[in-house]
Amino acid sequence: MFTFLPLVAFLTAAKNQTHTISLTTQTFNKQVSGKDDTFFILFYTDDTPQLTELKEQMEKLAKNMKTIGIKVATVHLNENQELAQTYQITQVPHMLFFRPNKEPMKYATDWNAKSIEKWILENMLGTDKVTVLKKEEAVTKYFGETSKYPRVLVFSKKKTPPPMFKQLCYKHRKGINCGFVSGGFNTLPEIGEHISKYGDFSVEDVDYPTVVIIDEAHDPKLVTLSDRLTYETLNATVAPHSLTTKKALAKKEQKKIENLNSTNPYKRLRRENRAPRKSSFEDDDDEL
């Protein structure tokens, strides 16, 4: 049986959808501090000037930044004063840009979404994590060296690596080896020859954008993505091959085993069917 919702209700829900994340001290410590995600955060109080308009700009910014993997959030300092002390916030609005393994950067110019977006793109990380395969020397080095990380190449019509790819490569900087190929590069034939060594591949058949993954077993996985390439689709394609993801899963599994071993030994043995079920008529002294 299907349940049909009124169109008005559907449109209202879509209109009320928010892309901005509201953080508390607890969620801030879990999602921002020491993590590999990138956040642009507005800190405000009830007395912040033009707060309604400012939040509208943050929502516009969040919607745009979501496509490249950068999160936009707000923190209500009246309810989370610990963060004001931690980051020495004495005036509002206060905006900070949090990048992994870097000190937060303060943004203090125009409050409109376009200006903030331009500033974020200028200061985001990841450019040095992408090898642009425009020159023969870069191609030879990229494919000539034995890589302990899976190689991830993005074929694009753009002339430079898209921000979402730079963001992804920085997030997985310890898990993948990133390469960028523009459709106008003269090195395309050479790149095609290198990839074809690992399997059936031809640059002439490439649709843009395309992601090529050469995993640890040197088995190229050719995935054609839609023209509307987003961070979510790119990350979903790449993450399963990243050593960062594999190490995280292995660590999680190891922790699960450690937690299992730390439980009551008798219960653990019973769970593993190595101990007989204790009779309800038995007691500690073995007496009736």
C-alpha cells in the first residue's frame, strides 16, 4: 500500500530544508575538533546585529559549499559559552574557518555568501595533494613510482582540478594518490597507455567527468559519473578504495573485538558456545 502526501506538504518540507548545521559544545567536539572535515562556522548571540539576514547568507553558503564537501555551521554562544572562551570570542558575529590539522582562520570582511565562498576557495587545502598530469614529466613520475596508495584520477573538461576533488584528496591524503587530467591535455595518449597496462581502457572512450581508480591489485575500475559531479558522488566512489577508510574500518573492528574480549568471560564463552548453560538448580556451593 502506498501513502500519498499532499503536494503542499511536500513543497513546504523542501522549502524548510536547511543545509546549515547547528552545533553545540558537545557536537562541536565530536565533529570539528581533531577531525578531517572542513567547517566554516558562524558564532553568534541573541544580540548579534542583522542576525536574520546573516543566517540567510549562511544558508546560501552552506548549500553551495555542500557540493564541494565543506560544511557550514552555526554556534549559539548564549548556550555554549565554553566555545567562546576556548576561541577567545569577545565580539559577534565571529566567523572561523576550521581546516584539518591547521589553526582556525578568522574571516572578517563582507558578510555576504559570495564573498565568503570566494575567500574559502582561496584558503581551502588540497591543491598540493593533486598531481596535475599536464606535462610528460608529471605523467612519468605519477605512473613510474610504485604507489602504496590506490591511484585516483579525475578526467574533466575543466582546466584545473575542481575544488571538490582537492577537498576529497586532502581528506584522504593518507589513503589515495590523486591525479588530474583535463580533456585538453596533450598527455592524454600517454596517460591512456599507462592505464591500459592494468586493464581494458581507452582515452577515446572517456566521458567527462570520469573517475579512474587503480587499486592496490592494479585492477583499474572505470566509473563514469554524471555531468553534475558532486562531492557526495565522488566520495562514495573513492572512499571504499581509500586506505584511510580501510584503516578506519579495521580499527573499528579491532575495537569491537577488544570490547568483546573485555566482557564477562563466562558470558563470552557461552556466546561462543564453549561453555555449558548453567542449570537453574545449581548454586555456588553445589548444594540442594
